Amino acid sequence: MIEDKDLDLIPNKEYRKRRMRFIRKHANTLAEILKIREENKISWGTIIERNAQEYVDNILIKFEDITYTYKEFNEWVNRYAHYFISLGMKKGDVVELMMTNRPEYLMIVYALGKIGAITSLINIDLREQSLAHCLNLTPGKLIIVDENCYESFSAVQSELDLSEDQILYFVPDQGLISIPENFIDLSQEVKKFPTENPLTTKDVKPSDIITYIFTSGTTGFPKATKFAHATLVGAYYGFGESIGEFTSEDTMYVSLPLFHSNTLAVGCSSAFAGGAALAIARKFSINHFWDDIRKSNATAFNYVGEICRYLMNQPPKPDDADNPVRIVIGLGLRPEIWTKFKERFNIQKVGEYYSATEAVGSFANLLNFDRTVGCCLSSYAIVKYDHDVEAPIKNNEGFMERVSLGESGLLLFQIVGNVEFRGYTDKEATEAKVFHDVFEKGDMWFNTGDLMRDIGNDHAQFVDRLGDTFRWKGHNISTTEVEKILNSFEQVMLSTVYGVQIPGTDGRAGMAAIVPSSSVGDFDLKGLTEQLIQNLPPYGVPIFLRMKSQLSTTSTFKLKKGQLKKEGFDIEKIEDHIYVLTPLESEYKSLTKDIYENIQKGQYKF
């Protein structure tokens, strides 16, 4: 957390100068965005069809040794759309998609978007209980599974509430497995369908939902967030045209999962601006990252802070700065490595932003200041927060108060006018994210659950996450989701999960305080490890375990985490048994003084 209140404050004179320059340069784009909001006519399908006419032969997609022009890509999207229409798919219908990064992913999502249907983007890193929960939460008329995800799907298929009307589709990849029984080969079915634009595109509004994207849930399982066409259209104009200023000479490289909003909206949608190209990697690889960048001649890449940290942690090379990248766009680049990152890799501009999949507002670095998430154009507030009781501070009149310049607090976005909180598929979860009567009776504000620092002139710095979620490896981790798996283990009487910081890493690593039902000496660490790995994605498995005789609670019996977070895994302050799951290890082992010191020195690459 930043302590110096004067650090990185935005200077008034420079702010005004950059602001006026930006407005003059992008006046037409800003007017177009306002027009879209007022008329509610342009959907993401409209953008695709318009670009297919304007940039006909420009390369849009680069994937391994495959390319698609704007025209070819739109034609494939249309084939899928017409096929789905032939099945009776219509606006509001849901299709569940389990697929790794590949062009077909976008074709399917955009095709359904042209109909007004909704694609539920299943997190393919999930396993067992969490995966089954997500599939059951957003039941689709169709379920599409690609070859690479079939094993995970088949492991939970018997737990799904499938009806006879639901159709299962399979999308081959490298042909390593045959078409499973009761599945239809989607890749073959779409080939015979027409390539012209479907008539349904004109009936889809930017306010219509295009996808469900899963975020961490406080009930123990992920929540499905409603993601509108307007967000993709906004990213096209805001990030592609305004921040990136992309042209046909540009290529955006994406290596993060397409089921994340950061990748789908900011990474992919911005690449459509100016006739630029989109280079898709199957997954992020630290060993192949810069080779892929150079091969695809990428002038931009989409990031989360962890990617930047991984790149910085690699031994310096003479050709680090010899790359075509001029801008990076994403979220989570920490202020302390910002300048070094730009200098080492010769990057001119960082398009940092802050938002959340379900948020009603956002910050974006429109004016290109360093070490900031940028400015916010909508109504927001950073309010005083009490970390001991884990709640906003209220004054004698019962209202919240804004922090002073340079201070940190809880970020809220106002829900007012045409600002709509679409929320989740779960009504109770939606209502839980809204604060009422914050500054005056009757007002409504969206609670981001994040700490932000006010650095002046509507600019801010991200500080940390709060409450029942923390961020690790570029993912938001639900503490209750991990606790649910821990508490189902027969030797765990009670547990609480929280995030702790490891030197040299971004975000917070998972740590669990456990009250065992038997003695610590008899505890089956191997069995617990297997259960966690089997039921959680790799980034959700706690790095540290702390064995306790009891856990403190509040007067309402909520488990207290404040002191546990402060103590972390510091063996100098803690007498309890602590265990650690170090990289390349398959089982927890005691956190010894030597291991602890090596962690502090950054010897382990978590």
C-alpha cells in the first residue's frame, strides 16, 4: 500500500493540457459514443459487418499458421449464425461454450450475438464441483465443447441437469479423440450454411446481453455476470480508437483466456478498430511470448499485471527492447515496476484501465499518465473504510465520507440516470452489490469491493481487493469457494481463506487457517492436497495452510480475517503449524525457517 500522500499526484496544469489535447483529437469518437448510448442501435454484430465492408481484405485473425481477412471472418460468423437460426435459436436463448483460445471461439460468440442469443463462457480452468455449478447455473439450449475440454466436461456430465432438448456439440481440434457418443460435430454442420449477414443483426441493441461471464462468488461458487454488447462496442471506441489509435498497420496479441472479460472486451474488441489485426495464442507462455510477438509483428498486447511481472522476472536479454510493441492495454500493472517495464521493453504507452466484469463504471488511462489506472468519466466516489470491521466508515448522520487527496478508500460507482447495473443471474447476489443512501437518502452506488487511491483530477491508483475475494495469477479468487472445498474434507472442522502477499509477486496468494478435527500430527496433508487439486483450478489452491485450535468470530459469528491477514505466514510471529505448497511440489510441507527465508528472497517462482 502506498503511504506517501503526495506520491504520483496528477499535476493540475499538465492534466488540463492533456485533457484538451485528447478532446480535440478524439472529438468525433466521443460524439459517436454518446450517439450510440442515446440511440441504442449499434450492437457488436453491426461493428463486425461494417468492418467486413470497410476492411475487406485486411488480415483480421492470425492464429498459428492460419489467417482470416475481415470478409472471411464475417462469412464464417454468418455460417454459424444461420446454422443456429436453423435450430430455432432466438434472442435471449443461451448456449454454453467450453473452448480453448482459437478463432472458432470468437466466431461462435459473435454469431450468437448477431441473433441476440447469449453465450455462457465457461471457465475451462474450473473442475468438478465448481464446473458443474457453472454449467447448471446457466443451462443452455446447446452445449458446445471443444476437443481440448472434453475430458473436463465428461468428468461432470453425470452431475448436470441435462434435459432431452439440450443438444451437445463437439468441435475437433487436432483430431486426437473421435467424436464422442451423443455429440454432433459442429465444424461440419456449419459448412453448408450461407455466408451473407443474417437479418437478425438489426434487431439487436447494445443494451442486449451477449455473454455470461463468471466471476468469483461470495456464496462459495462463481456468479454469472451479464455482459452487454455495449461493453464490446465501448472497448472498440475507447481502447481501439482512442487509447490504442489502431490502424491497419497494428496487430493486437492476446494470450489470456477468452472467457475473461479483459481478453474478450479490451483485448479482442479493440483490435477491430482501424482495420487492425488480432493475433490469438492458445495460452500464455513465458518461453514463447516474445517469439510470438515478433512472429505476428504485434504492435500491442493485452495484459494483466501478472504477465508484466513474469516478463520482468525473466533474466534480461540483449534484444528485450527489440520488439514491435508500441502499446500495451490491460489492468494490474503495479506502480513500482511501471517505469522499468516500459524502459526494458521499449514500450511507449501503457493503456492501463480499471473495471470489473459486472461494474457500472471504469477508469482508463486516456491521457497517458504513468502509474495510474487513469481517469473516470462517470460518477464515482472513494470513501473512507474501516479495515478492522471491514466496512465503510459512516459519520454521525449515517452517511459515508470521501477520502482526502492522496488517501485510499473503497471505490464506489453511482447508479444514476442511464447507468444500469445489469448484475448477475442471481437476484440476491445482484442486490448485495448495491449500497443505498450513501451520501443522501435515495441514492444508489455499486460496491466494487476494491481499494483505490485518489491521486487527483479524477485519476486514481489501484491499491488492493477487499472482503471475500482476492486476486492471484490474474484471477479473482472467491474465499468461500475455496472454503467450501476445504470444509468438505473429513479432517477439517472449520476453515477460513484469505490472501497474503509474497515478495516479488502481484496480488495475494491463498492462505487457509484450518481447525482440524484431529491432531495436527494425524492430519492427512496428502489427501487434502489431492482434494484441493481435484476440485479447484491451479490458481485457486492455497499456497499456505495454518493449523489453529480455534478461529475468532464477530458478534454475528462471521469469521475474523483481519489479524490473520496481518500475520500472514510470518513464522517469527506465529506459533501455529504452517505448511506451504512450493512450486513443483505435489504436497504441503512444513514451512521451515530456510524455506521462509528463501520465499522472502524470491527463490521460489510462485
